[in-house]
Amino acid sequence: MESKRLEEITIPSVKKLYQGSHIEDDILLVDDLANIPFPNEPRRMHCLFMALCTKGVAHYTIDTVAHTVQVNDVIIVSEGQVANNYVLSDDFKAIAIVLSYEFFYEIVANIRELSYLYLFARNHPVFHLRQDEAQTLHNYFNIIKRKVENKEHQFRRETTKSMLTTMIYDISNVIYHLQTSPNNRQPRANEIFSDFIKLVEQHYRKERRVSWYSNQMYITPKYLSEVIKQVSHRTPNEWIDQYVVLEIRVLLKNTMKSIREIAEEMNFNNQSFFGKYFKEHVGLSPTEYRKS
């Protein structure tokens, strides 16, 4: 019960401490992580945090597990994880990108093999890049920063998303080769999670039943639920809903399809149930969301 009362790290909370380049509460860029006063108590992440160490050494814990960060190491802290016990060397420097999860999932909506990225980030909160890979990531940061700061650009948010998508593809490529290395065999639970996400990515528009996915994988719904919860700290239903809701958001904002047509495309029995489902997850009706 105590963990539920932990204060959360969000983009608004970080912005109170550091006035970096940002777009509303969607993305915040940090030029020097050492300039942010770190809390003295554990905090739960309610955003996605990714940083690249450029100098010095840092120590911290994620979900009570200790990690050490050195030059050219990437740090990823995912939603729901608890960060604590920060110790930075006097010369520590790092750049960082903080994303709201809603913005992050808009970016990765069409990225294939997202399970590789998610699993690797969960199991490897710190991983090392070659010098050329680290320089590429630093270059992305600088380009994205210029896009974010160009407030006169009519499509600032969209171009920023495009650059982030490209950056994530490059990072995912590194992760993909690490994950598929013959010397890096995945535990069975991770394989099940990866197979589940792949199925969801292919079928979420038509199938929202956990039992359907477990049947495709030849395991019981109970076992699937236990494994997915163990690996990702989310239920299978939460993962399916995430993909469904994100797709509905995209269709409402970026197409001229009627709400009835979207409901049919997403395999809802009727428009009324579709509206209730969307409002339950987003807090707005489809019409309200489209107008917002």
C-alpha cells in the first residue's frame, strides 16, 4: 500500500525544477541533467525518461535494483518504475528527453516490433552505446531541440514527432540486434510477452478478448495474464486497450471518418458501446475528443 502513495515524476513536476525546451506537457528536453535537483526520496515515474551520459559517473536504483551509469550509457526509466538513491560524480553530465506516455504512444503507434524496445528497456535500464551510436543519439537530441524551440513553425509538434520516431527506430535497431543475438536467449516469460504483443499489434482492431490471444498461443488465459503482469506490470487487457484507444485517437484526429464508421472499423457492436468504451479510457466522448 505504501508504494501507491509515492509522489510521481511527471513533465509538469520536472518543469517546476528545470525550464528546458518543451512542447506543453508532451516533451521536455534537458541539456544537463546535473542541473536538476534530484529528490531525496523514491519517486514513481509517470512519464518516459531517456538520457545519455556524456561525462562522469552516476549511481541510482530502479525498483530497488542498483545501476551505474558511465559515458555513452543510455538510461531508460519507464512508466510505473520507482527511481531513488541518486549519487552523481562532480563532473557528471547527461542530456535527457522526457516524454508523456500519451505523446510517446502517438510516436510509436506504427513502429514494428515495439515489444523488443519495451522488454529491453524494462530488463536493461542502462545499456552502453558505441561512440558512433552515442554521437548519433546526441545529434538527434540537438535536431529535436531546434525543432521544439522553433515556435513559429506551423507543424512544430508533428515535425518533432517525426524526428523522435526516426530516433526511436535507430535505438530499436541497436536493441533488436542485441535481443536477437544467439548469445542473448530470452527467458520464456519474455518470449511469451513478445509473442503476445506481436499478436496484439496484428489483431487489436478486431480482437479484444484475452482468451482469443491465449488460444492463438496455446496457453490458458490465466497463465497468459500471470506472465504478462509479471513481465510488464500491466494486464493483457490493459495492453489491448492501449492499442485500441491509441488507434481510435488517431482515427478521430486524422481522418474524416464518422464515429459510426470508426466504431465499425474497430469491431464494436454499436456506436453507443464504442462511445462508452472511449470515454471510460480517455475521459471524453469521441465527439468531444475530436473537437478538442
